[in-house]
Amino acid sequence: MRIESPLSYSRPVIPGLVNPALPLRPKRNPRHLHERGASSFGVVYVNDIARRAMMEMRQPEFPVGSVIVREKMLSRDEAQEPQMLAVMVKRERGFNKRANDWEFLLLDGRASAVTLRQKTGDCRSCHLSEKKNDFVFRTYLPESVRGKLQ
């Protein structure tokens, strides 16, 4: 399923790994480490395992194997390659008790190199504000989707 918006487009970020799911709205005052103070655009992708939790659950509990990928782009230009990819991977129980078993990664824009891998640190500190949502930000969900969360 794809949610269309002016920022949507169809190219996959990591072919074969994730399916497109959620376009992002630009952030005016980003505070995340991977935002670094600049407004950004992009698309959020989730794999099939994560789709139900992301799209249907008011207080989601993402299953093991969930993958969420968020592009960071500086403009709406679809031809532009992402500057970086922020990735969350839900690992097996006990992997990271302080962040409900999430692993946080930053990849270069071509997904050819991992530039940061964390269990805690700045990633967890920021995502802690979304503990009730299994550490996942969903502020970019369109109102039409947020209104249907159960």
C-alpha cells in the first residue's frame, strides 16, 4: 500500500528489502541527529512485517524483523539521490532492552555503507519520546491514516 502525496514517488530505496509506504512532509524544526538542523524531504519505507503496526495500530508493537527506512533529501526533486538513509531494524527479544530491541543505523544515500550503528546514544535518546509508539515516529502519517489507527 502506498499513501500518495506531492512528495511521493515510486523508486525503491533499497530494492528487494523494503516496500514504499509513507511519504514524508518537510520538517520545519528538525531535532533528530540525522536531520542536523536542515529541513528535509523524502519517503519512509516499511517492509511487509512492519506495515500493519505502522499503518493500523494506535500504539504499535512492531514484530521482530520489522524494517523502517527513512530517506533524507534536501529538496522535493525526485531525481536527487538521498543524502542519507536512517534505518531501524527490530531485532530478537533481548537485543536492546533499552530501546525495545531496535537497532538504529545510518547509511549513505546509495545504501552502500553503514555510517553509524547504535543501540543507544543519540538515536535512542531522540526516539525515547516515542516509547509509547515502540520508539517509532509517525508524525509524518497523513491525517487520513492517523484518524483510522485502532
